[in-house]
Amino acid sequence: MLFTSTRVLIASGQYLDDGAVLTEGDSITAVGPRAEIERQASEGVPRFDFDGTLLPGLVDAHVHLIFDGSPDPVPALANSTDETLFEDMRRRAEQLLRSGVTTARDLGDRHGLALRLAAAIGEGSTPGPRIVSAGTPLTTPGGHCHFLGGEVSGEDQVRDLVRRNVAAGAGVIKAMVTGGGLTKGGPASHESQFTAEELAALVDESHKAGVQVAAHAHGTDGIAAAVEAGVDTIEHCTWMTDSGLDLRQDVLKEIIDRRIVVCPAVSPHWRMLPRIFGEERAAAMFDLVRQMADAGVRLVAGTDAGVQRAGFNGLVPALGFYSHLGLANSSIIDMATSEAATALGLGSVTGRIAPGFRADLLLVDGDPLADLTALGNIRAVFAAGRRYQPDTAE
């Protein structure tokens, strides 16, 4: 297929004006000036001529397809059969896709349902983004998200669940290093869960299998423990303590030096946080992300879709958080395309418009480098070369 567009985003903040992209099957074969690529296209090739911006499909690096995004998603999960959940997850994946997300990382489900969904999407039996799934997240007995079935205690049980997740096809291992607000009666968000030995075993077993580790870590002590263990990404990274917030500069330096990626997992409704936490505390939480960005931490975009009030079409509104912090639009788009793809281990597969990459493409009206909200003006989404209509739901 031949795509032509007023502008094609080919690199960080770099447009190819009056450009064209040629695809064959699920892959990009050529990118360049319109006239040049038109000469390479075979006669009669299908065309998509567009007056707008062509850019890579978006990547949401933190979703939970198992949850429904309601104010209290856990009871709905508990009361659903696996077959009902699977159908709900299938619809949520399609909503992600139609909102411009062509790759998503699912960081914890029940009974391997996200792995099953990823396989169905891969074989083309249901629409959705490419899914990198963690399978069952590891937690401690009674720990955060214990109801998903991943309770482990001791190094042997940790290693065993990692091996079972990998054998089932997990592309990442999720470790609940601290507590979280979703689990009523569980450890507080700032409280650590695993011992240093358990975390070391978890990372060692995962890395031996060639699989990354994503660490859910709100607490400062948990963040430090995750860094020491050698995890690949830190989710949330809110630097909480029992008395407030504490960004430790020594740990921050280790995150940067080790090139650990941080996914703040910003809610699409981030503007509500001052009402929830209070103006002063919310401003302090926002500032911690700004400090990490200014220090050079590798940040990627994710929404925690599925948890409280976080739907599956909220990546673009969530990106507005980083505009609020003052980040450049080009950097924000990278966080949701090339940088996120690299963080998921797919940096040579998707996240860029270049020959050899998957034909994951987003066509939007307007210029997102000038106005980030243009990312929401979707005309078409192509995932692995297949076209899908945008999500037009209110």
C-alpha cells in the first residue's frame, strides 16, 4: 500500500514534508519524498492520500486489560468468569487500537487471559494492538493484587512462577515490589513486599530466560530495592514514604546510570489528582516527575488503563500531563512511540516509520508537534498493515 501525506514523522521532532510510505503485508518497505516513493510503487498498488500527519502507532506501556476502568474494578473482576472476562478484554483491546494504540504492555492478568488474547490478535481472529503480556504478576501472600493468583513466598516459589509465566509466553515479568491502592486491606502503597533475596531471584530467573522485569514500586525503599535487584522498568516511581515523598538522589543516579526506564503510568484523569490528594501534595507529586525528566531519566508513556477511572482510550489525554510539566511535544511523542517500543524490547520492530519496521501507522489531522492534542484527531489506524477506523465513542 502507498501512503502519501502532508508530513511524515520519521524521527524525533523531524518531519518529512510531502512524504510517502510504501508497505507490503505487515511491513514498511520504503519511506521518502512522495515523487521518489511513487516511482518505486508497483502499478495499481492501493493508495491512501492524506492531508495531515502520518506518524508511528502509539505505544501504551502500562495497561491492565483484566480490569474495567470503573471506580472499583476489583469486584467486577471477582464476579466474572474467565470467558466473560476474555470477551470484555477483547473489546477493551479493540478500543485501545481504535484510539491509536498499536502496541500495549499488559502488566498483570488472571489465568493467562492476556496471553490468550495476545495470541488471538496475533493470528488475526480479533482486532487489537500487539500485546506484550506479563501473565500473572508476582506478589507476596496477601500482597498487592494477590487476587490475580500470583502469591509467592521464598526464592523457590518466585523462580517457579517466573518459569511458568515464561513457559506460557510472557514477554515481561511483573513484580509487585510495593503495595498499591487497588488492593483493599493490603500493604500500603509505600510499603515494600519482597526481600532482597526474593527480588534478586526474580530478576535472575527472568533475565536468564531473556525476559525483562517491570517493577510496580511506589515507595522510595521499594524503588531502591528494585534498582539494586536490576529491574528493567519501574512503574509509577512515586517516591512515597510513610510520612510523605522522598526522591533519593543516590537512587535517581543509579536509575540513570543503569538506564532503567520509568513509566509513571499517568491516569488520563490526572487533572483530578489535586482534588484527591490536595493541591500541595499533587503539585509535589507532579514535580517529582519533572525532576526525573530534567535529570535525564528515560520516561515512557503508560496509562494504567483498567484501574480506577482509567479507560482504554486515554493515552492522548494522559500525554497532556507531560505538556503540563513543560516537556517538548517531540519528546512526549517519542515517549509514546520509539522510546516506549525500545523499553518493551521492540525498538527494532515498531515505534518508528522506517523500512523493515512493522506497518503500525497513525494518521491524524493537524500537526502534533505544534499541538499535541492533534494526536486525538484520528483519521485512520493501521496495525501490522491492517486498517481500522478510529474510536468515535463520546
